[in-house]
Amino acid sequence: MPSLPVRRLTTAALLVLALAPRVWAAEPRRAQSGDQLINWYYGAVYGTGIYAAGDRKVGILQLPFSHVLRAGDESRWGVELKAPVTFGFYDLDLDDVVEGELPSSISTLSVLPGIELDIPVLRNWRLRPYAQAGRGWELSGADSALIGTAGIKSRLTFPVRRGEFMLGNQLSYAAYQPRDGVTRSLDEFITGLNFFYPTGGRIAGRPADLGLHLLHYAYFNRPPFPLVENVENELRDEVEVGFSVRVRQPVSFELFELDMVGIAFRAGDNVVGIRLFFGLPC
């Protein structure tokens, strides 16, 4: 007969084995405060639109301020300054939005100034290295974060009958650091297939094209995308389909230039959204 200590150790071991599956299947840790649910970088670059993360709905309004210092062409570099200003509205009631009731308060504000170069490599191939750095604030005063990103975009253009086909890629590193001092990084690779077809019409005196794009966002290090029910949730990848109208020469406004407007539908891990865009991401 086994001794009493041996029987007790055996019983304890069997109890641990029996409880192990329950430990691994335990409920994810829920968010305890609003500042735990902010992915500062995602909100700053999403554009204007609405996305739902789990059971939380977020509205984003972005003012895409930019200025072209020098337009690029087939033989020289171009330089563009950017300073998008983004407002976030958290925990939206979509029924109110559909009925035309706007949110009564702004949750977050971010400013992400930077510079983007336009470098011709071949007649149909352009590279666009860029860098942006700024800050975001939760307007209740609970939190703020430093935000930064740098990377390079590549675009190959091919004529297809009367239209134009583009293969775009973007490789970027981004990160944000809230007040807790912990840096959350995001390594991203975007692949885009873009097609434009001439309409034969004009907008503001400029020839206009209809566009269709398909994008895949791959996140190498699974950046944090916290949900109410799982604050440790991570985002692996997203797919986006978009439709747009483009003019072949930008229309200049006082604080920005515009050559495209479109609507896109995006879906990823526990995240779905719809957004307006005013330029291709790659």
C-alpha cells in the first residue's frame, strides 16, 4: 500500500490535471476602464468612418490636411507634407447615427504630422518613403500617447485596355506609447490591387475615373487590439474592398488637396468597419 504522503501527492497531481483544462479555458480578462481599449495608432490612420471591435462601436472623423511642396513626375522627386487631425467618438449608438443624431462629445484627438517623398524608379514604378510622429489625447484627461510611424510604399502601374492597373505594397513600422510607458509596436505589410477605368466624364474640369481596390493588411507581431470582453485581443490581419472616384489632377483647397474619394469595407479579427478614404494606402 502506498504511504499517506504518496497518496496525497497522487491525489494533488490528479486534481491539478483535472483542473488544467478549466484554467486554460478561463474567461479572458475584461477591460476595466476606457483607456485600456484604445489602439492609438489604428484610430489615427483609419480615416473617416465607423468600426466595431467586439461589442464596442467607434466613430472616426479625420481631416486629411496636406500640402504638396513639389509635385513628382517621371524625372524628379516630389515632396508632400501631411498633418492629419483625427477625432474619435467611442461607444457610438448606430441607431442614433442612422437617425441623424451626431455624438454629443469627442472622446479622443490625435495629430500626426509628417513628410512623404515621391521617388521615380522606373517609368511605371514609384517609391514613397514616409515618416510621421505626433500625439493623441483622451479628452477626459485620463490618458494620452505618443504615436509614430515610418515606412515605404511601392506602386507599379500597368495600362490595361482603356484602364489602369496598380500593384501597391507598403511596409511600415508603427508604435504608440501611452502614459504607462509601455510601447505597443505594430509591424505592417499591405498588399493592394487597384484598378481604375475612365468614365468619360469630368469633375471640376478634370477627367474622372472609377476605381476598385482589394487590400490585405498583414500584422507581423499581432498588435494589441483590446476588446471589452478580452483586453488581450490581438489583430493578425484584415481584408478591405473599396470603391472610388478619382480625378487625374488634384483639386486644391485651402488646407489640403484632393484627387480621390471612396468608400471601403474592412474586416479582421473581431473587427469590422466601413470608412471613407481620400487616397490609396499604397
